[in-house]
Amino acid sequence: MHYIQLFLVCFLGFLFSFIPVAQAEQFLAMAAPYPPYSVSKGLQVEGISVTTLMTIMQRCGTPISNREIKLAPWAYAYECTARTPQRIILNALRTPKTEQLYKWVGPIATSKVVLIGRKKDKLFINTKSDLKGYRIATVRWSRPEKALLAGGMNPNELHRSPAHVQALRKLDNGEVDLFAFTEKGAPYLMDGLGMAQSDYTICYTFDEQPLYFAFSKDTDDALINKLNKELKNLKATGAGGLSQFDKLLAEEMRHQKTGSIKKQM
């Protein structure tokens, strides 16, 4: 028994030696894959929200690097940030349930949940009630799927897939009528599968979700105020009618090589 206890102590010590110790003003940020806002690139996370966070943190004198931005499931990111100091969630949803659990910077952007169909099918959808009878592909447990369910869609009416690859193949093959995802993220996914975006159209905008940076409650209010101010400055209209944020967004979209799916008229 003595040897077993000794082994467990040594083993736990070995594991905890890999957990980074937070220092003053050293944050750890977490993001789930949510293109184009947060995109997995090997061991790094890139995307619009990553670039924005690094920019405003730098301007506030609390720089954060890619090494401190990690991929993590949504549930873990929310739980960890609620319980652990000096943590940040990227692309967080600000709701009555989460309002008091974190300190907020944003909104960064507004993510539109859209339903995409094939142009040749010529689908015309004006209201949510018009969706009844359509076959809608979703990615299981994804934010767009959750938005549909929260908006009154019956889960039995959804064609749920474990990943976007299967869902988009179903749309491409005509097995479903619509694919639910974000307006800016869908082109990124289609591009990765070699699908011609010109063959598809946005048939309906189902929901709009403002995205925020959620900071752990221990974060100094003065820093939160400074970050919100810098984000506002970043998004202020400049010369030529474009803000610095618009330029960062355009550069990030070029980097990710995504196009855009136009809404049918």
C-alpha cells in the first residue's frame, strides 16, 4: 500500500508540473473551433477574434500571444473561466444565465446563423413557419444547431451529422434542402471541401448572435473598461469609411481564403 501511495503522489506531481502557473496579468484564453472567428491551425488558433483580442490586449499593455490561446470545448471553456482566475473565453454568448458569471468585452462581431440551399432548388423562405417540411442539415451540438432548437425547431426535423463534412455532402447530393451554419463560417467550410460557393445561396437568416470576450470575474474593472474602449476605437470609422477592425477582418478573410455566399433576391 505504501508503494502505491508513493506512486500516486509522484504521478500527480508529474501531471501538475505541466500546468502553467499564472503570473500577474498573464491570461490564458480558450476558444472552440468557430470559423472564421476561431480556426484551428495545427497547434495554434487563428481567426478574427484571435487577431482582435491580441490587438486590444497589446494596446492596453497586457499583451497575449498565440501560445496563451488554446482550443477547448465550449463547456470546458465556460466552466474553467467561471472557476479559474485570469481566463478568457473567445466568442462567448452573453445571456441572462451567463451575465453575472464573467466580465464582458464586446461585442466583437455579430454572427448570423443562416440556412443555405442550392440555387437550382429555388427555395423561397420568408418566415420561420415556412421552414416546416424542409430537410435541414446541422452539425450535432454546434451553435447554429442550438440556435435552431432555441428558436423553436423540432430536433426530430433536423438531419444531424457529427461533422460539417457529412452535412455539406448531404446538401450537395440533394439529401437535404438546407444547411444551418454561420454566414461567414459556411464559405470557409465549403472552400475546404472544394464546393463552388456560387452554386449556393442564403435562403433565410434564422438568428443573429453578438459575440463577446468573457473574462473571469477576478479581472480588474479598469482593464475591462480599457479593453472595451480600445475595441470601440478599433471599430470606429476611419478614412475611406473603413475602420481598423474592417481592415483586420478583410485581411483575416483573405488569409483564410473564404469567399461569400450571397442571399437570393
